[in-house]
Amino acid sequence: MAEHKEMTVSEAGRRGGTRVRDKYGLEFYARIGKMGGNTVKKRRGVAFFSEIGKKGGAALKASRGQDFFAGIGQMGGNVVKEKY
């Protein structure tokens, strides 16, 4: 008889996500994400997104430093320059 192998929470989540993706497609995630965002917007208001964006930016600046932002800004500027 085959032994029953324990599955980690991480592996179970990955398997579940893969099944959902295979059944409904990648567009499903975009659709449910938008629905969730609209629900949050109704409950907490638009300012909530600004607030969490600022908190995330501050945390990123603390962990990566000011030079990180300068670097990604320069990369973005180069992309725009190449496109136009």
C-alpha cells in the first residue's frame, strides 16, 4: 500500500490555486480582484488606497533605500524614451 504523505499548507494552497486557474482561467483572478477592490472602496473610501500606498512606499524606502526609487524611476524613463 502507498503511504499517505502529509501536505504543507503552502503546497495545498498552490494546488488549489492551480486547479482554480485551470478551471476558470487567469481572467477569473482579475475579475474577482476588481470585485474585491470595489468592495473595499465602498466600505473604506478611496483615501484608504492612498493611505496603504504611502505606508507601502515608506516600508519599501526603509528596506531598499532612496537609490532603489531613483533606479526604478530611471528605468521607467528609459522605457518611455524608447517608446516615443
